[in-house]
Amino acid sequence: MFYFFRRGVEKIRCEVRTDSDGRGYELVVDRPGAMVRVEHFGEPPELNRRWSEIERTLLREGWTGPQLRA
């Protein structure tokens, strides 16, 4: 699942996906001008808590979204 946030002409791409072995999850955050960050989670509740933190932070920083892309 992809989510996009925008601020002016800049865009942040976030992706939630299963990890390569299919036993956990990854949260990918691709910010403009920064390295892509990948965080790993074993259980959905951990992933959901972290995603909520990131979403709140982006909104506080003035980003609009998320715009969902499946």
C-alpha cells in the first residue's frame, strides 16, 4: 500500500508492505533530499503505532495527505 503526502511541489512516498520472507512488515518512508528509510516490524500493532506517529508528524510539519494508492 502506498501513501503520498504533499507540501508545495515536494512529495513524500510511504509504503507499507510485507517483508521479503513474508513473516513481518516494512514501513518505507522516502522524503525529498533524504535517504529512503525502511523500518521493520514483526506484528501489525507495532506497525500501526509507528505509522500513526509518522502521519501525525508529517501533518504537524505542514504536509497534506495521505493520498492512498493501492
